[in-house]
Amino acid sequence: MARFLIATIPAAGHVNPALPIARFLVERSHEVWWYTGKGFKEKVEATGAYHVPIRTGLDFTDMSTIPQSWLDQKEANKGVAQFKFYLKHGFIDAGVTQLLDLTQILRSFPADVLLCDVFFIGVSWLSEKTGLPWAAFGMSALPLGSRDTAPFGLGIQPTNSAFGRLRNALLNGLSQRVLMRDVTVHLDRVRVSVGLPPKSQDFFTAALSPFLYLQGTTPTFEYPRSDLPGQVHFIGPFLPSLEANFTRPAWWEELSDGKPVVFVTQGTVATDAGDLIKPAIEALAKDNVLVIVTTGGQPIDNLGLDLMPANVRVEKFIPYEHLLPHVDVMVTNAGFNGVQLALANGVPLVTAGQTEEKPEICARVQWAGVGIDLKTSTPRPMQIRDAVMKILGSSQYRQRAFRFKTEIAQYDAPALATALLEQLASTKKPVLRAID
């Protein structure tokens, strides 16, 4: 038996992927403690892990811990500037309090292995200070730099041409020396403040565990990299278990009426209904389709619609694993886990996301041939309708999405992750994938 200390950013997209891993580790008789926001206590404990709440620093499940000035700055930045704000002031700055809390936890729970999501920088610093081996899991598109790809965050698809390789070299150099240099400088400054030497590493290089990196998708969804580090393992999406106590809405039988079903969601982070939900409702209101909308937990009244179209059904939340088997097209702002769940069910996508790292996920959806990227966070109704009707009217997107469903079915992410983590706990050495 080994002791695993999990640490995750207190947000659903960072916590949910680790739930099946924690559950599997506990079932294998390992002892698991999990440090994250207090609002996730019930979910964490349901896996059998011991929940340790965030004691200092930002806890996105407790808004009293988040200064209004922080929220104002986040909203004031857009595009790449907002992406950089998250890196500097959402993830790097948080590493200081993460390190303090985790150091204290280790006094009561001397872990053998540390496990975190890729944006949780404090674990890498804890490993440097203690020598403990650590693993990271990727709950978004693979952010690692490569000579075969453009810099992460720009949403630029790869190309194998000579021009493409030259473009990558120029953009990667520009990103490191100019565009993202302030993030690297900020990272070094904060490292020094916690007693660690500067490394002049970009954030995503620093977040790559030298021991083990678990990427929560299949290789086909990711851009090919000839220089992919050996400790990176594709383990398939982190799929949730069917929620046993799910109560079906009164309209549930309409899913079997023969009309195409279009699912519209903005996830749980960017939930301004005016960005995507309201335009999608307007776009499809007069079509012979059933439109299912979830508000990401926001009150339905927030939609501000006096009269809901007859073909629209709205709920605050529906477990994706119950709904997606009935869906023909998913319209989404491209949260990574939602996209992976759609593909696990063979559902093609229309994506419209330009905040956080969503441009990268949208670009991969189009590159993989499983959907249409609208390349905006605020599409017009006609853009949405044209994309939905194009997917419904063509078999190529459904066929490509079905191939992903078949590929994903060959992976068991919790079992694969646990086997690799057990190897790390046993050897305390990098876990390298087999070379074909």
C-alpha cells in the first residue's frame, strides 16, 4: 500500500477528472488524501479519499477568499491577456499558499507520491523541496511546447510543410522572448520568494513532471509531436460513472421522438448566457430539432427570455453521461472534459470558445474533423444555425466522431493511471512509455 496526496485547483474542470483515479486508488487499498476547495468535500469523500480543504489562498468554491480586485482584473483582460492573467495570478501566485498548506499536510500525512492537475504549480515546488516524486494529469489540451506545434494558447493548428516548421520556430521564439516572457519572469520572481532558484522556464515546461504526466485523452485528438517527452502517457478521457440517483426531467421521453437533438452548454465557468446559449436558442427556435440547454448551475431566470421557444428544454444541470447518448450535435464553448465526453459518445461538436485555453480545444476539434470551430466566444445566431445544420446534413462529422468513440472505448483511464502511479510509487523513478 502507498500513500498518495492529490492536489487540485478548486474548480470542477480540475477536480472531476481526478475523481475516478482517486476512487480506483482507494479500491486498490492505497491511502489517499486530497487537498482542494471546501466545496468539493462531498465529491472527494465519495471516492473514499480524505478531504483536506484549502486553508489559505484562493478557493473558487468560497467567493469570500477571492478579492473583488482580482475578479475585476480578470474581467478587464481579454484573449491572450486574460490567458496570461490566469497563468500569473490564478496559478503561479497560488503556488505560494499551496506550498504552505501542503508542507503542513505532509507533517500529518507523509505521502509517497504527489499527484496534481497540470495547472497546480505548488506540487512541483513541494517536490523540489522534499525530493518526493510527483505526477501531473492533463485536464485540457496538451500544453507542452514542441518544434512541431505553434505556442500553446494561440489556437493555431499544425502543418507538416516546410513553411509550417519555420512558422513554429519563429512563433515559439517570439512567444518565449516577447509574448510570454513576462509570465516566465513572474514565475521566477515567485519561485525566489519561496526559496527556490530561478529557472527561466516557461510555465508549461515547469508544470511538466519529470516523473509522470497523464494526458486525459487519446493520441488521435492531440497534435503529433516528434519530440514528445517519454514520461507523457495518453490514458484516455476521465469518464464519470453513471449517476445512480439521477431524476429524469418530465420531458425526457421527447429524446426518443425522432427529432435531431441539439445540446447547448457553456459549462460551469464562462456562464454568461448572452455569449452562446441565447444566440443558440434564437438560432434553432424555428427548426425541427429538440434543443436541450443546461445553464451550468445558473438560475434559469438568468436567461432573460420572456417566452421560451416550443422546441427548447432548459435545465440547470444534466449529467452528461445520461444525456449525451441521445444527442446528435453538441454546441459548446469547448470545456475540455465536456468535449471528451461528447467524443466518448460519438457526438460531433460546434465550438465557440476564446477564453482561458479554449481556443486550443476548439482548434483541435476542427483539426480532428469532429466538429466546426466558430472561432469566437460570441457567435451570431446564423453562424450557429449554419454549423449545426452542416453537421446534421453531413455524415463525415458523425463518422469521425464515431471513430473517436471506438478509440476511447479501448482505454480505461482510472486503471491505466493507477498502474502508472503504482509504478512511480514503487520505483521513485520516471515512468517512461514503451517505444514502438
